[in-house]
Amino acid sequence: MKTIRVALGGRSYEILIERGLVDRLSGHLEPMARDGRLLVISDEIVWDLLGDRFQAGLGSTKAVPIVIPAGEASKSWAGLSSVIDQLIENGVERSDHVVAFGGGVVGDLAGFAAAIVNRGCNFVQVPTTLLAQVDSSVGGKTAINVPAGKNLVGAFHQPALVIVDPSLLDSLDPRQVRAGYAEVVKYALIEDPEFFEWLERNGPAVLDGEAEARTYAIAVAIAGKARVVEEDEVETKGRRALLNLGHTFGHALETATGFSDRLLHGEAVALGCVLAFAFSAERGLCGPDDARRVREHFRFAGLPTTLTGVEMQGRGEELAAHMERDKKHTAGRTTFILTRGIGKAFVDGTVDMGDVAAFLDEAP
């Protein structure tokens, strides 16, 4: 079993990575149960498919499920209110450990509910999608969406434990696997060019579910995020902002498409990374060959690389307006993560939004 520790003083925790871990949950979660039970937040699809396996892995500990509708729409005020009401109805206490068993939506919603119910209780992440395993389950960012934008209301609330079982991905829809793969590639693009070269050679094995390659890619991506979180837990030093590569463009695209299945989060991140590299190349910051390699790798992975099909009126102006409402908008400027090449991302707070709008209007 691979163990990665996120060292945050009194908020430190471990990330356990191994195939089959969900079948041995009792050894890790039984000590966290109260009166022999655990409150578990999941969604309808995950619980129908994997709920029996989760319960079997708990052994004698009883799972008390709080099941939400699947999809990004559950990350809302109404969804948050419903989860909190059910936690309270089931007698949640501040010392309890609420378990998030699902993808990024479940983890974000469960984590935010745990951060505020009874002024805060503990929670555990058991992510079931590739995107959640390598990204949203680690680092303590929790949030809901509001009409003005994605993840604009939330809190930093670190989990007590993260359990990553790559075997949970074996039954995952291929589109969801591809969306999660975008986040794996993102970590390579930020600061690990050797990992990107490895993905160029081994990406097909990761996407096809070859056990060794997929587990290795997950572990490398998680270790990369853990290092950044340790250095800048709540994004005050600028270091953690690098994890937003592709997200300023991507979140604007998600907002423009109504947080719908028209564009999954990982698909938006992939397209956002392509746009960030193209914009950097246009500004002379990185070479066109790096931008081409990034575009071609995401295209090979079956992820969107152009704005074709993302229908909106006044494309550049609309997307720029969404970016200006982003939570990373500071002191009148929108923070962009741009790049000087593969593995050389940096924070740029000097970008003119008129230039961005013009770039997007001309982009394919």
C-alpha cells in the first residue's frame, strides 16, 4: 500500500492508495465509528452500484447512507441544506467522522456540510472517480456552486483520511475516466515535464485501466498535489494557485454551459489547459511546439481541445465576464496561470481581459 502524508501540523492526514482498499474499510474506518455506525454521503448512481460493496468492506460497522441526486446540480444551496438536515436528523455530533463516498460533487458537498454543521465535524474522503482521487479529495477545498459561478461559496476543511482504491474506477464510465485524466495531465504540465513524457508514452495504459500504470499515475499526481498543499494550504502564498492551471478558462466554460453534462469539469480543465498554453504561446511566453504537444495529448485522450460545440453568444466577451466574477479575481485583476513551457507554470495577475476576450473570439 502506498501512503502519502499531507503534513499540515494539527490538520495532517494520510492518503492511502491500493487496489481493493474499499473491501478492507473496517480496519481504517471502524475506529472512527460511533455506536457502531458511520454517516455516509453518496449519490444515487454510486450507492446503487457500490453501496453493497462499501457496506461489506465495513464489516460489522453499519453505514447510514445519505444519498443525493447525481450530478453537478446537487452542489447548490438546496443540496447543501438537504444534506445538513439529514445529518442533524441522524444525530451528527462534532466528534463524528462523516464519510464522502463518491466523486467530486459528493466530496465537495459532504466536506462543506462537515465544515459547518455543528460548527464543524470530521470527515473522510473515499473518492470513486479518477478526478476526485487525484484532485478534489486532497487539499481540503469544499464548495457549492451559485448562479454567478462555480465554487464561489465554500470553506477550507481538511479531511481526516483519504482512501484511494483504483479498482473503483474499473466500472467507471469511460467519459468520466477521460475527464479525470485531464487532472492527472495538469499536474505534469505544472511542474513535472518528465511525468508528461511518461504520460505521452503510457497514457493509453492509464486510460485503458492497466492496473500498474493507472495506480502509478494516480500516486504521482496525488504526491504532486500534496506537496503544493503543504507549502500553501489556503492559497495565500500563490504557490497553490498553480493548481488552477486550466481552471480560469475552464470554470468560465462550465458557467457558460450551465454546469451541465455538456461539459464535465475535467473536460473543461483539459480545454482550459489547451487555451492557457495557446494564450501563453500567443504572448511569446512559451514555444508553439509545447502548445501543440499539449493540444495533441488531450486530443489523443478524447478530450475537447477546441471551442467548437461550446455554443454561446459573444463568446470572448461572455467568457471574460465569467472570469472576472471568478473567486480568483483580486484587486481588480483576474489571476491567470500561464506557462513558459511544459512543467513551467506561473501565476500572472497582469493579464488584460480585453486581450483574453479577443483571443477567445479568434480561437478555433
